[in-house]
Amino acid sequence: METHTTSAPIAHAFDPSAWLKTFESIGGGHVLTAAAVHLGFTVHGRSAEDQRLARCMIDALTVEQTESLADHLRSREV
């Protein structure tokens, strides 16, 4: 008899505060509007490596993580 497993690897919970701290440390920034959070990064005065890392961080975000960032930023405005 064969046994098949459907267990997935353990996923780490996304921490928007920690993500923002790391993102900002390499020149990342954000603009929060009523509709969404818009992410970008500083080019002037930042190394090519910082720019690459910031771009990779943005690209790696899921829709759920982006929404979590927006919710976190909105909660800081109150």
C-alpha cells in the first residue's frame, strides 16, 4: 500500500512591519491612497544592489501580502 502525503511546507507568517523596515532600509518607500499602497524605491544615491533587492522585494509580494501592508499602514495613520 502506498501512502501519499499532501502536507505543504510550513509557511512563515508575513509581518508587514518587519517587511517595511527592511524595505525602507534599502531605499524603499510607499504612497498609501484610498485604493491601494504604491511601492517604489530611491535610485539616486542607492547602490545597484539596493535597487535590485528593493525590486525583488516588491516583485515577491503576493496580493494578500500587499493588502496586509496597506492595512498595516492605514492602522498607523489612526
